[in-house]
Amino acid sequence: MVISTLADTLTRGFDNVTDTVSGAFLEPVIRLGVTGLARSGKTVFITSLVANLMDRGRMPGLLAQSEGRILSAYLQPQPDDTLPRFAYESHLGALTARDPHWPDSTRAISELRLSLKVRPSGLLSGLQGPRTVHLDIVDYPGEWLLDLGLLEKSYTQWSEETLNRIKSRDSASEFVALARAEDASQPLDEPRAQALAASFTKYLQQARIAGFSDCTPGRFLLPGDLAGSPVLTFAPLPPQSSPPRKSLWREMERRFEAYKSQVVKPFFREHFSRIDRQVVLVDALGAIHAGPQAVEDMRQAMTDILGSFRPGRNAFLSQLWRGKRVEKILFAATKADHLHHTQHARLTAIMEALTRDARDRAQFAGAKTGAMSIASLRATVEETRQHDGATLDCVRGTLLDSGKQAAFYPGELPSDPAHLLGPARQGAEQWLDADYQIMRFAPARLSLKPGMGPPHIRLDRAAQFLIGDRL
């Protein structure tokens, strides 16, 4: 094990040196990680970002574009031959079809390389010709990022935390009853282990649908070719004082450790540790609609995510970082087009408050963090209506379920984020003074002029934060 860890460390160090040399003397490479919590729209984010970087008429907030220094942008073969290519053309086709529809979500890691030819700025602009900057976009499920938090936990700690967190959730009642009724000191019986794992997986699926964020282990929801394997056949159990060898508890513990070493660590080593910039997409409006418990769960999930960017706490992470850390992290609340623009600042303030404690720790470690509200693809238009003598700022779009046009007023977000986060931290079951509605919109039919990418909200400002300094 020591030899394997040493070899991994040396390999990671060599890769980092190679990346540094390539960036300094050849063509710079920016590796942008894109992930998102449940139903946050990362497939649409990547598709719209690439389309708007290729046709930049809607990107004035990207400084290199407003200064006229981006001469061209084009797709190239990705550098990692073993990774699936992000299906950009198919996803863009779905959004721009005569009858547009949201593209299918990606369920595994993928990559896309976009190259930009950029003219230098500053004193050297007259002495140097244009250079090529490669943007490697790495798309992966948010549950995989949350899994990194498991590296710091024992099976006992994870079991206690998980059972305490979910004990009051209706969707977890069946599994919690099954787990607490189990005598984990008895010898392993594989059908019992499979029944526990299946019940826990069912809970995770229902929790994600209900708007909860911390649905780990992530591969239980996206198993791929690991489906049915022992490494995905475990579940949290009540603590045991001295469980005997070959007991159900001991086997669950062994499989939990195998999950960390054989699933989580390889993801970090092969992909996550090479990322320069990271964007985490969050469906904050969906969590607010789901209620205080979903908001508090989202806050905890984002704290765990930022914990993954602080390698000093974990020996394995510290060894593999080898001095390379993610430089910028952006938390973006998506679906801002579901609100009138007068409420966007309040949505951004809620995002900032949700990540405040964890962001302060990340900034102390050297990473620059940011929060904003965006819409990767604008699906609505704004209008003002009179209702019962009141003026309501609404959004109008095509309903996803019925295909009909509808104007929608979702409710007014509080000006002080504490009015949401306070009840969430205190364990309230519902909002006492408001009812936040949510409606699902289909993508609007697009008619794009030459040089114009898909309509969006603040996607150019997100791009400036993430990559603007490298252009």
C-alpha cells in the first residue's frame, strides 16, 4: 500500500509539472470542473456556455470579448482518450429544435475541449501575436464530489451521522426501521445485506426527488458497471460496541472502506485533482420550494463540497494535491429566469449566505470563491400584472407538463437570507410566513441571429469569474 501511494503521489506530481510547463511555454490549458446538485441543469450550462463562447454576441461581461481580443473559438479533440466526449452537438440540437426540449442528463464523467484564439493585452500586446488557450470542460455528477467527504469518515461515524440526519424524513422511514431492527452482530447473510442496500438506495432516490442534496454514496444513484457489486452493497447501521469477525457489521464496514479506496480515491486521483477552476450549480429555488429541511441539507452539502477543496485535513488528499489547488470556485444558483429580475439580487444573497462559513475557510486556504444567480438558457420573459389591486412582477413561459403558456408569480424571496436560513437551521418543517411556488418551464423556441449564442442570464459574468483572468 505504501508503494502504491508513493507511486500515485509521484505520478500526480509529474502530471502537475507537465501541466505547468505546458501552460507556461506552450499553449495554456484551463481545466474547468462542472458539477451540480440534483436537477441543477449542468448539461444545459455546459451546452450554453460552449455555444456562447463560440458565438459571443451575448457575452459582453466577458472582458476579453468586450475588448475584442477573442478572435475565434473552435472545438478540438479532447486530450483524455479514455473519457467519453460531452455530447455538445446533440444537446444543442435538443435546445434549438423546432420543438425544443431539455437534453438528457449526463450520468457519468465526460469532457470537451474548446480552444480560443486570443490576442494578448497590456504592454506586450504589440509584441506578441495571438495565442491559443484551451478550455477543457470536465462534466461529472455532483454526488461524486460529495463522496470526497467520505474519505475523512469511518464507517461508524458515517452510519451515525446518516441515521441521525434522515430519521425524521418520511422517505427514510422504511429503511430506518429496517436498519434499527437488524442484529448486525450476527454472521453475514448476503440476502440481508442486499435487502438493506436496496432499501437504502430506494431512500436515496426518493430523497433526491424530494429536493435533498446530500445523497451519498453517489454511485448508489449512478452505479454504472458497478451495479450489484459488493462495493455498492452496504448501508448505514446503528453502532455496535464489539462486533465479531465475519458479522454483518464487519462486512458492511469492509465494503464501506472498499468504496472509499476503489471508487472515491480513483476519481480524485484521475480527474478531480487536475481541475483548475470549479463551478457548482445549485437549484436553490427547488430547495426553497421543498422546505426548510431541504435548504439546511443543501447548506450542509455545500459545506462538505468546500471541505473537499481543503486537502490539509486529509492525508490522502494532501499527498495527491502536491501543492496544486483549485484556484476559483463559483457557486451558481440556476434557473434565475424563474424569477423576475428584481429578485435576482435576493437569490444571490441567499447563495452567499448558504456558503458563507465554508467559503470563508476556502478563502483562507487560498481559493477565491464567488456566488451568483444565473440562467444558462433563458426560458421565460418578464411581465407585470395587476391582481386583486396589487402589482405583481411575473415571468411567463411554456409549461413543461402541458405545453401551455402561463404567467407565474412564485412569491417574494426575503431581503434578509436569515429569514430562510434561521428556520432551516432550527429544523422547522415548513415555512411559516410564505409559500414559495415553483413551476417547470420548457425551453423557448429559439431564433438565433448569426454570431449570437442562446439567451441567458449572467452566463458571461460567470465565465469572466471562472476563466477571464486567463484570457
